[in-house]
Amino acid sequence: MKRKFITAFILICLAAGTLAAQSGRGQLPESKRKKPEKPQLPDPLPKVRMPEQIPQPADDTIRINSDLVTIVATIKGDLQSGRIDLGRDDFEILEDGVPQEISNFARDQDQPLNLVMLFDSSLSVAQKIAFERRAAARFFERVMRPEDRAALFAVSTDVVVLQDFTPSTKSLVSATRQLKAQGATSLYDAVFLASEYLNPRPGRHVIVIVSDGGDTTSNKGLLEALARAQQSDVVIFAVYTGNLNYSQNLRDLAGERALETLTFETGGDVLRPAVTPGTQGEEADERSLVELDRAFVSLAEQLRTQFTIGYFSSNDRRDGSFRKLVVRIKKQGLTARARSGYYAPKS
């Protein structure tokens, strides 16, 4: 009898211990438990470094229907009067040859400017970079208004955000001083990244490229970068920094053609200073600074002659196809430069 009692007592103790273990009682303190090892992150990190946060529109921003097609038109012609008196009825839009009804219309002063400058800081521009950043600093001083925002990206093997979007001219000028020549050139990656960076911001989207157009290390191709810019309603301008005095055998013609493609297809322009800095002596360097300055002045003037036009396409097919655009001005002596087309929404 006594042996049966002892056996029963042992079984009860074992059962109690099992229940205690299941309920968490009787375990080692948290600080003494062996923790699982953390998985190692891949190395190296991706070559194109995204900023930690992409700025989002303010909560009170009016969000428009995503099917609205937005066009930024830059006006060319006799602008000596300094004022362009155009209204909604002075514009005509054709989509695949079909006239469209304009529903939205705004002048440049009514739309904030969101601008990303892509500054080629690869080793190929080492002799020119000091002159180029001086001219870029003057450009920011001319173009920025209180409602505008600009950012500065350094483009070499990596794409690095030196200055996030800011209205501060002082901050932008200070960021140009951080530019130093190093590495190769990932220009197409930079265009792709800047287009994504601009996409959520209300207002005009502009990219300014300061480069000879050469690309040696991008993950993205030219057409991928262009498509992303078109999807983000970006207008691309370029200040060409290659040497126009060289023969065609010594010039990077592929780079020049790439800049022409990016700018023409998005409604922008390529500005070509006649003298390249850092290559022909001190006297030529001074002339080149003047030339660069003139190019940036012209760019600032073009940004002040822009109109933003919107319409809802009469073609309601959501097939993701590319549709050709033509923007015309009915007043004589003036023409509009705008992007060549857009990608339709896709269901």
C-alpha cells in the first residue's frame, strides 16, 4: 500500500511539472535565454542608394484623378516683352491626332517648381567641376522662389542625395561645394531615381542634368529611365559639359544623343556652352564660366515661361499603350515645347 502511494505521488509531481512548463512558469529568465542569431544583410548594398524618406505631399494636398493627363509646355518665340499673355483657349492639344478638351490650366507662377539637379561628379569632369558648380550655384540663386523646392544629386558610380528638397538657396549653394570628382557615371540610374523622387510632389517636375551625357555603370537603360520620367510627368533639361571643339572621333556622340533623347521626349532642351572649362588655359576658363552662366540664365528663363495643362483623354481604353501628344499655340510667333507622349493607365 505504501509503495502504491509513493508511486502515485511521483506521477502527480511529474504532471505538475509538465503543466508548469507549458504555462511558462519554471522557465529561465528572459535575460539568461540563448537568443537566435540575427540573419546577415547582403553585402555590398545596392549601387543606387535611395534616400531614407521620399517626401510625400502634405495631407491637405488636393489629389486629382490619376487619369488626368498633365503636360508642362515651355513657350518659345518673341519673349522680349518679358510677359507671355496666354490663356486656356490659346492652346490646342492633340492625342494621337485627336483634339482634346483642356480641363486644367495654370501659369508657371501658379505652380510650385520641384527641381532635381543631377550633377555629373565622375572623374571625367575633374578639370571642369569647380567652374560648373559655381555656375550651378548662381542658377539656384536666380531661379528659386519661396514656394519652390530643389534637391541636388551627385552622380558618379553611386547616386547620392547631397541635398534633399529645400526652398533654401543657401543650403543648395552649400551642397554644390560638397561635389568632388570620383568614380564612373550612372546617369540613367540617376534619372530613374530622380523621377521616382519627384513623382509624389504636387506642382511642376523638372530634372536638370549637368553632364556630357556619358553613362558607364548604370543598372537601368536609357529607355527605362526615359519611361520612368514620362510616367512621373518630368521635364528634363541638360547643360552639356562635353567639349564641342573636339572632332567627332574624340567626342562622346552617344552621350550627346542620350541627352537629346531625354530632353526632346520630355519637352526639355539641351544647352551647349561654346567653351568647355578646364581644357584650354586660364583665358578660356574665364570665357567658359561666362558661357556656363549664360546657359543657366537661359534655363532659368525657360522655367519662367511654362504652362501646366491638363485634360481627360477621349480614349478611355486602359491598355497601358504609349500615346503621342502635340501641343500647339494659336497665336502667331509662339510655339510650345512639350513631351512627345505619355503612357495610358493600365487596369
